[in-house]
Amino acid sequence: MQPSLSILIVAWNSREELNRTIPALLPELGDGDELVIVDNDSSDGTTEALLELAPKARILQMGRNAGFAAACNAGAAVAMGGLLVILNPDAAPLPGFGEAIRRPWLEGRDWAAWQALVAEEGGTRINSVGNPVHFTGIVWAGGHGRPLAEAPPAGEVIALSGACLAIPLATWRQLGGFPEHFFLYHEDVDLSLRLRLRGDTLGIEPAAVVAHDYEFGASTQKWRWLERNRLAFLVRVYPAPLLVLLAPMLLATELALFVVSSRRGWGGQKLTADREALRWLPRLLRERRQIQRTRAVSSAEFASWLTPDLDSPYIAAAARSGPARLLLRGYWRAVRLLLGRGHSMVP
């Protein structure tokens, strides 16, 4: 049976982006599908534009900028389709998206959630074909910058890109959605690894393509959210034996990031991120207990999904150098041996 789609878009001053995305999206929707748009208190006429672009869409007004995670949860709470598809306002579907994004469900691939192939540069190059997760919790867009023709076939991925993420609505609600206190960033990897912690599988359907208007440029505020949420994710999701073995390297990573952030002008945001993560610690530990009760995999298997290599051009060159790579790989090899190697999907 073909699932109905609930396409969920969170908008914040997104009028220009939605003027491109909505006309590309609407032809991909069929009978029984719905479009839910949550507006985080835009001031650029987003709502007025939506009333013209998609008069049948359900528009929720948050009344404030509640953040991406909270807005997604609010939109999903009123969704009625069998398959929830979270779509960035600047991720315009290419023709065939509506059929292709349902394909993993229709073919019974037994994936708990999956993503589209996220492209950039007008749909000519890869933005993300699944996101690698470093053992320190650093995450980046997999395959970024490669020609679209080099995209992999349908298959498993380690973590999903939130630019276009599909998940059965029942699974989303069972999992509790995104952590709202994250506000923005890292909520997709947190969701992905919580699913994997339960023994679920994640995938990519490359026939479903969205053209993402992607630009990495990070404001200092963005670095605060990225770092705070990375630390929160580690506390919430990583199995205890893995955290214990990683503790020395995580401390070394913090020291290295203090140096890098100071040199690059976001040292204050790094300090703020760490203070906020420490202030959250009692809450994070409560959430951790609840999340870890769902764990159905060993620490060794969980570790097998992580990588020791920092392979993103957006990461400092020193961290990607030959000596750093040897150090990280050696440390990770020791951790894996102490845990027991488990089944490995990555080197």
C-alpha cells in the first residue's frame, strides 16, 4: 500500500527559498498527501507568500523563533500521513521525487528512516549522501562536492541528513522526535544514532533528489550550537564503555578546539557552548538513562559505525594531516580492540 506523505517544512524568513521550493514540490504530491509548514515568526512575508504558493498547505505559526527542532516536533504533532518527510525550505525536489521517496517503504527495505540524495549547485554535485560520524561526535556531509554521477546506489548510511529526511510517522512519534533544546544543528545525527542504538537500519534512496541551496559559512552563533549539541549528543547517546575509553581523546579534542576557535574568532562561542552543555548535564543524564534503556546493540557494534578519519575540507588541515590521521587511527584501533571489534561498516 502506497504511504501518504506529510511533507514538513520549517520556515524562518524563507520567502525567497520557498518561492523556488514550493513550485518544484507541489507536482510531486499526490492524493492524500499533505504539506505542513511551520513558521518560526518570519518577518519577511513568508506566510503571505505561502498563501499564494500553496493555499492548501497547513501553516502553523510558532509566534517566536523556537528553533528547527521544536518546530519540526510541532509540525509532526499535527501531521496525518504515513510517511513524514522533513524538507529544508531551500531543498527543491527534482522531478520524480514524490515516487522515489516512497520507494524504500513500498519495496519493504526494512529501513527505520532514510534520506534523499541531497545535491547542490543546481543539482549537479553532491551535498550529502549520508553523514559520517567521527568518534568525537563531529559530523559532516558525506560525498560533499563530488559530481552527482558518483552518488552511490540505494543502501545503508551511518547517519541521515536533515535536509531531506523520511521516517514513518509512527516511528517518529515512538522515538519522541528531535531534542527541542538543541534548537538547531546536530538533531539529525542524534535522531539517527538513537535509531541505530535500537538496532534499526538507515538508508539513502538516490533516485529521490533535492537541490539544496547549501553554503557552509558558519556564524559565531552557529559554532555555539554545533559544539553545544555535539557534546549533548555524546552524553545522551554513546554507550558508557565507549565514553569511558574515549574520555582522554575527548578531552584532547576540547583543548584543540579551544586553540582553533580562539584563532578563528569564535572562542567566546566555544566557551558559551561548553558552559551551556555543563548546565544541561543533569537534564542530559536523565535523557541518557531513558535513551540507553532502548539500546539493543553492543558498544562494539555502535563503535563500528564511527570513523577515526576527519575527511571534510571544512575541518582544520592540521586535524586531517598525516600525523593526526595516524594518531586518531591508532587510538581508535586500541578502543575497538578493548571493546571487541563487532560488525564493522567502516574502516
